[in-house]
Amino acid sequence: MSFKKEGNKQQYKHPQKGLNLIELVEDNIASLYLDSAKATTEIKERHKLIRLANRYELSWGVVKEDVADNFTSNPNDAKRIKKAEKAAAARNQLQGNDQVQDQV
């Protein structure tokens, strides 16, 4: 855009710098929001796994089987959990351990 007077040009440029700064801040806020949303999702997923491990005697063995078979989308699915529990028990017997102690 061309201006007839230098003062008008300076008046126009001054708020433009502020707009550029505001856009930069908005971009950073959007990025932070996405990062915090991802972190929140990961923490909730971890809590779900901990609650699942806490429900069963074989604890993390059940969780390992559950995660290995990509069953974690619905932790209330009784058939799925029973299958994971049986697989963990079988693996536990093969290893000769009383309880699987390692975590996912």
C-alpha cells in the first residue's frame, strides 16, 4: 500500500508490528494447547493401565497381554480382560514365577 504522507505510513506500520506479535503469540498458544492435550491423553491412558493392573492378581502381566493385543480401547470388556488374564497366567507359569512384577 502506498501512502501520500510519511506520517501516515508510520502510523500504519506501528499497529502492524503489534498484529504480527499477537499472531506469533496466538501460534505459540495453539502449540502449547496441543502439547497439553497430548500430555493429558497420555496421563489418562497411563492411569487406565494402572487401574487395570490393580484389579488383577497377575497385575502388570494382564496389562502387558492387554496392550500387546491392542485391547486397551475399552477396559470394561470382560471377555477381553479374561483373555489377557489367562495369557498372563500362562506366561507366568512358563516363566515359573508366582507373580509378574515388571511394568509396561
